Amino acid sequence: MKPFAKARQSIRMNGIREIMNYAEGLSDVISLQIGEPSAATPLHIQEAAVRAMSEGYTHYTANAGLPSLREAISRRMRRDYRLDIPINRIVVTAGAVSALHLSLLALVEAGEEVLIPNPVYPNYEALVRMQGAVPVYYSTKEENGYLPVIEEIESLITPLTKAVIVNSPNNPTGTVYPKEVWEQLLSLARTYDLYILSDEIYDGLVFEGEHICPLALDPQLHDRVISIFGFSKVYAMTGWRLAYAIVPESLFPLICKLQEPVTTCASSISQKAGEAALDGPQDFVDEMRELYRRKRDLSCRLLKETNIPFTVPKGTFYIPINVQASGMTAQEFAVELLKSNRVMVAPCGSFGPGGEYLVRVCFAGDEKQLQEGLVRLGEFYASKTVHV
């Protein structure tokens, strides 16, 4: 038989999924590893989906999505960011991963380079490699609050560099990029003719500071910025697979054309649910943000009591924990923690070289399980570091 595609085989497995595979067949496992709210999707959004089915929204939509949803997105951008975005710059996708995939397909040739944060969500590297492009990591270090150093990014730019991916609020570090960092990033884009892919999936989950949408900083750079938003995290709609990208008007036809062979369109039913999410009451978002803030503070207090090094997140629902003192890599630590104490955390080795000794705890789940899981985590960490 002819071999499978070698380039795809070299793509690393997402460490989050890998640890879940280890957990199969185990009992009494507390899950702190996956970035998913435990809350159900708000009832008015569910009802909108049911109503959509009864009204016949069970067919294909345009590649870019339903005009009514794109109009709702335009209203949302005006309400939250004071941006006037016409619907011919809005593409609805089957999740934020699809939006990133389409954006990279539209912008980057095989062999060109894409700068990505280190550490960051592992699918970025996989998406870049899937199309034969080259991921180049720029570091974000714990001692700098996991913010990038602009001079380092600039030193990595070559004639092959095509785009920079930015994730704020960041997964797994919870870092929220301030305005001055964004201004520096946009200046690099202008100087070196680069595109900025801004993953803003956690934009509604900021505890300190404010979320900066780069589109709102410099209208003259709208032709080189793609901002990606979604419904999964903010509205507890992970299974609905719904997101959207704000793209340059000149890129819109190409992105729509590429959507056809990739997914054709997002689910029509999910799209009608998305309309209800954006145009309906936002109390759920506000309540969940405050709930996550309380869970973050609880988690940080418990971790502090066990002397585990961690960084307080300013956004998202993740806490990065440094386990280097255990003498184990993040992968080894996560596997042993699962086997001995029945707690799943996300090993960040696949999040880039900077994640080799980081594990990520998600505090979006059940509070009692969270507390018990952190107690078990603390006991395990103490047992491995007492003689270090």
C-alpha cells in the first residue's frame, strides 16, 4: 500500500485529547482539563433552535451564513466595540477552529511562515502545518506576565513571514493583552506587510483590564486584520459549533469560496440559535463572568495554600501551573496525577516549547468537583516535591 500523508502524520496530538484517552475506563476521575462550561446553553437560545427547525431552517445556507445572523453580528460589533462592520465582511463558520483554518488557507502559501505564541492552544501549530506552512513560535514568559516581547517578534520576521496569530485573552495563560501591546503588534504588521489573525474567542471573559479588539484601534489596518469570535465559551455553546470571522472586504469572496469545500456552511439551526444569543438578554454572560471570577479566586486561594507556582489569569477560565519542581514534564505529571489521584489536567507540552512544564486547570466546571480536584492536585504535587 502507498503510505499515508507524511506531513500530516508529523502533526502532534493535542495533549488535552491525549490525557482524555488515558482516562478511558477509569472511575472517580475529576475533569479539570477541557475548556468547556458545565452550564447548559441558556433556555432562550435552545428554544430559538427548536423554533428554527419547525420554521424550516433545516437546509443549507449561503457559505457566509444567514444574512440575519450576520446582521446580528454587525449589531453586536457596533454595540460592544463601536465598529460599523458591513455583512460583506462577516463569515459565519463551524467553530473558531474553522475560521482560523479558512483564514490560513486564504492567506498563507505552503512554505511561508506564521508566527504563533508560545505557549498557546495547540491547534494553531496543527492548522499551520496541515497546509504545508511553517509555524514559528514567539515566546511569552511567566516572568513577563505571559505578554510577548515585541523586539523578539520583530527578530523572527523573515521574507517568508506572512502572518501573526494573536490570542487574547490567551489559552492557556489567561493573559489579556493591553492596548500598548496591540499597538506595537499592529505597527509590526504595517512595517513588515503582515496579516494579524486575532483569536478573540474569550473576549467576554475578562476579569481585569479590558478586551481590546484590534479592529477598533486603527481603521486603516482593516485590510490586514482578521478578528475571530465565537459562541462556545461565552454562551456555553461548545457543541453547537458556531463562530464568525470579521475579514477584509477584499478577502471575503475568497473565504466564502474556500468555505464551500471545507464545511459548505455552518449549521442553519445553530445559526438561528446564534441570533438569539446575540440579540437576546446578555444576563447569562454577565452572570457567568462573575461566577468564573469567583471560581478563579477560589482556585487561586487553594493553589496558594499548597505552594504550587501558578499565574493568576486576567481572563478565560484557565490557570497555568508550573510543575517543574516535581521533576516531571507536564505530560508525565498529568499522566501520573490521573493514575494516582484521579484528576485530569491539560498537559501543555503540545501548546509549544514553553509549555513543557506547564499544566492547565480549567475552573469552568462544577465547583465541588473543582475544589476536590485541586485538593487532590495539591496532595500529589506535595508528594513529588517534598524531597526536591
